[in-house]
Amino acid sequence: MRFDLNEGFPLLTTKRIPFRLIVSELLWFMKGDTNIRYLLQHNNNIWNEWAFKRWVESASYEGPDMANFGLRSQTDEDFAASYTEQMNRFKELVLTDDAFAAQFGELGDVYGKQWRAWQTTKGDTLDQLHDVIEMIKRNPDSRRLIVSAWNPEDIPLMALPPCHTLFQFYVADGKLSCQLYQRSADIFLGIPFNIASYALLTHLIARECGLAVGEFVHTLGDAHIYTNHMDQIQEQLARAPKSLPKLELSGDWTSVFDAEVEDIAVEGYDPHPTIKAPVAV
């Protein structure tokens, strides 16, 4: 897929996409954070299930059986009520109990760790995202403007191995473009987030580097639709796309690492209504 970022911000219009969640998740990645506390503080629940799964499968958990909670919460009303109660308890503990958050809010060596603190064989770390931004400024013609989240040694240490695996920047005619390779692509739930997230990242880095934006190119490895998303997909396909919104960046920040949630917004976003679907855990 190829998106010209000068023709509007690629935020899906055939269903409402919660842009604020995309913003807070991307800033969380960029901070190098791997704990869901920051996300919960910004009312972002999109990573909860993976952290929750680690808790309910641990020896520390003493509540009701939560095995296969993703499917059971969709098909069993009594279980769904119990699951909601335990999830709310979990979220409150992550927000208020430092020791609990450190143990069970942590997702392991996921995106933020790999982007900002890739562990080397020498025992130190590499800040890939910072380094690639500096390289764009110094040598925009480089063919090495790459950030990888796929660290084979760390895969067992991650709550979820990276789906969006590697991205590369390209500068031509004063415009910054980005290409993402995604190994695993949840078409209904994940892909709309991924498109908007990497388009936003491209805009942010272009601003810091004094460049215009070019294209976002998205390459999918295993693209799939889950069986419990089929009805939602059919509903979405029946809708006509609307005009794309415009991205608005504000604030006096000069480094992308200083940008805050309130500095980022979209204008003119008028999508079709939300279509809900369960997440696969």
C-alpha cells in the first residue's frame, strides 16, 4: 500500500479510529517505555490484554480462572462480568502500586526497548531512533536509515513479538518518506492503527529535520482477517470512504522526543461510526 502524505492524513474513514490512542501509543514507543502504566495514565487500553495475561497466568494471581479470557468474555456473559472485574482490578493496581506495575505492567523487550535501547553484544545499548534522526539530518541520502524492532534473541522476552518489524526512511527532493515491513497484519483492528502511527512518525521526524513529507509505503507479510471479524469487515466494506483529515502539529518542541499528546491533533475528521470487534490475544 502507498499513501501520499500530502493528500491528507491516512486515518481510516470507513469506521472511526480513536486517534488519541494512536498518538499516546506512538509517544510511548518513542520514549522507550515498555510498561503499560503510561498508556493507562492516558486512558489507553490497547495493550492491556497482554500484560493482564501474564498476571492471571502467574503464581501471584489468586482470582477466578481467566483461561482463554479473550474468547470466553465474548461468549459467556457471566464470565464477561468476572473478567471485567478482574481487568479493572488489574488496571488499578498498575496505576497505584509501583511494585505491581514493575512486575505485571511490564511487557518485556517490545518496541520501545528495541527502538531506543537495543542491547549489543558488548553490553551497551543503541538508540536506533535517535541515531536515524541524526543521520537524516547529516546524510539524508544514506541507504541505512533503518530502525528494526526484530531482535531474535529478545523474542522470548516479549509479551508479543513485534508485528510491525522494520522501517526505513528515504529522502528525495526535500521530502521524507517511510516504508514499513510488517510481518503479521491484523487487517481489521491492527492495520488502521499501524498506517496512521507510521504516517504520524514520518510527520514528526520530518518537522524536526526541516523536511516536507513524502509517502508512507506499507508492506505486509502475513495479512489476515480473523473469523470473528468477518461480519465487521462486511459492514465496513459496504461504506463509502470520506475525505481524509489534516494533521495539525503544534507546540514549540524541536525534538520529537519532547512532543506531547496535546501537541498532535487531526482536523476535519468525519468518519463513519465505530465498528467494534474482539482483539486476538
